[in-house]
Amino acid sequence: MQHLPEPEEQRWILDGLASLIRRGGLAPFVSAPIVETNRRYFPEGYSPTLPSVDRLARRLMQYAGLGDLDVRLEPFEPKEVDDESVLADFRGIEKGVATFGLNVEQVADLEPIAGVLAHEVAHAFRQRRGLVVDDPDEEELLTDLTTIYLGFGILTANARWRFRKGGELQGAYAVTRWVTTAAGYLPAQGFSFALAAQLVARDPAPREWKRVLAALETNQRAFAEAALEKLAADRERLTTALALPDRTDWPPPVAPDSILRPLPPPPEFEEWGDTEEDTTWNAGHPVFRVRESHVVLSTVLPSLIFGIGGMALTGVLWGSQLGFWAGAAGAAIGLRTGLKGRCDVCSDPACKAKIPEPAATCPGCGGTVAGRIDHPDQRLEAEERLGQPRMMR
């Protein structure tokens, strides 16, 4: 399998990114957060309901710098459009409202819908900034490239090509199913190459490269690794190709928390069926226990409260010289209380519900508890060891 685009395609990608930087501004390409499908970036989480898709679209609009626009979703059934495989489409901006069509049968899985909506939001960005070109095919390719520029590269690269394998027992037989889905116009290698160019241009700490690579699908990760190796070998050439200014003129990185703003109440979609939050969307898929890591809140803080309280009570109020020992005893009680209060949480980044010790399934998402890991970042490797498909929610 070829891991890199052809040289001509590589030049087209870099020229396209340079044009976006020149016409759209430097900040999104070098400073915007590279978004993942987890609660750090989408704090409401996701359930396969239309109000949840509305939340997702509005958050993407905020990341794209279009948070001043209202959002309207117009659900449609596949039979109502020419291409029944369409997940969503952009229908324009009018009177401060960006309208998106949404295939109501394609909202079950977050990762493809996030990638497709990211593409449609990029269409809205291009229209708002006057970047649209006349050739429809070229415009779609440039819109894919715009998703990288805006920080949506993980979302759209993963949506470009996804492979899932699953199985079940039917009587005495084991049945295995393979499912592939694809969305987007750039080839998967093109998405990964453009995302790698963004990472190398930013020259972040190694952990940022690792974070992005860990969030990619297996093939896209391999493509990105090959592109990173090639582009990092001559970063100055990449900087020149992208026409980047001196780093001292760059805006600082932007954290997700500084972008996200409160959302209006979601609209009602009564005509399109149930909108109750689904707490079984991970049913049949493995999740893992992760020990809650809020050590300061769960252990140190109670220790200080008990310790200082003990010293104040005995040393100040009673004038006793035993205040120190009372404080130490109080700290020990607080530490024990805090440690006992810690619990396991679900490894799925869109869930993170508390999992009681006897539970065999997660009460938040319905996933099957398959073991314990030390950190949520280990969940993908743990799933691969089980031979299970990755689920991103």
C-alpha cells in the first residue's frame, strides 16, 4: 500500500494550504486546537439523537470561528435525495443562519458524522470568507483541505476510510462481519499528508504528535507517520512552501476551553422520533476501568481539611500543644477518606461514567467491562489486544 501521495499531489496539498493561510489567515493553521471526538472538545458528549447532532454542529461552528452564526438542521430521509449515501450537506448562510441537511438514518456513530459535519462546516467557512471556487469538484477537494486548516484533520481523516470487524455467536457458529465506510474527496493519504504538514509546521512537543497519531485510524496513522518522517527531514523547505512568517509573529496556541461558549437549548425534532439520550450505545463493545485520577481533589484536599481542622480545633480553640498530632491524625483520616472515595470510570472518552466495582457493564454507555487499564490513552491498544474494533464516541 502506498503511504504517501504522488509528488504532484503533495505539491497541490502544500499549495492549497499556503493559499488558505494567505487568504484565510495564519491563526487557524498554526494555533487552532486539533479536535478529537471526546469530551475535552465536545463537552456534551454524544448520543445518536438529533439534538446531540445539533450540539456537535454548533461546537464545530465555534471551532471554525463561526460561532456568531445560528445553526439550523434540516433532517431528511435517504429517499428524499438523489444520493442515499449522503450523510449531510451545507445549504447556505442566510440572515445569520447556517443551514445543514442531515440524513436521519446516519447519526448512530459519532466518528463518521463528526467528520462529515466538519466538512460541511468548512463549506460554511469558505462561503463566509469568500473562498469558494467555481469548479464543484475542485471546491470539494479544497473544502477537505480546509478541514485540516481549521483543526478538523483527525475528524475528516478518520471519516475518509474506516474499517470495522465484529462478530457474534449464532448457535455453535461464530459469525464475523467486516464493515467499511468512506467519506470525503481527498484520498486518505492526502488527508494524512496535510495533517502531517500542519504538525511539522507547528513543531509541537512530541506528546502532541503522539496524541494525534493515537487518535487516527490504523491506515491513516501509518500514512501520517510516513508523511511526518518525510516532512520533518526538511522542515525549512516545508515552511517555505507554506510561506509561513517568522515564528515570532505567530499567534499563541488556543485551548478548546477558550473557544467554547454556552449553547442555546437544542430545538425539538419531534417529527423524527425519539430524542432521549441513549445509554446503551456501546452495548456489545469493550470498555475498561480507569482509576479516577483526581488525586488532589480526592486525597490531598480532604487531608488538608481534616488536618487543618484538627490543628485549629485543638491548638487554637483549646490552646493544646497536641495540635500538631491532632492535625497529623486528621490528615491521615482525610487521606484514607479520599482514597476510599476514589472509583473507577469508563475508559470511553465520551462516557467516563463511574463504574461500581461489581458491575460487568458500564452504566453510562452499556459497554462490556473487559478489564482495567492505567490511563484512557491505553484503551485503543487494549481493544486491539482483544481483537475488537475501535469505537470513538
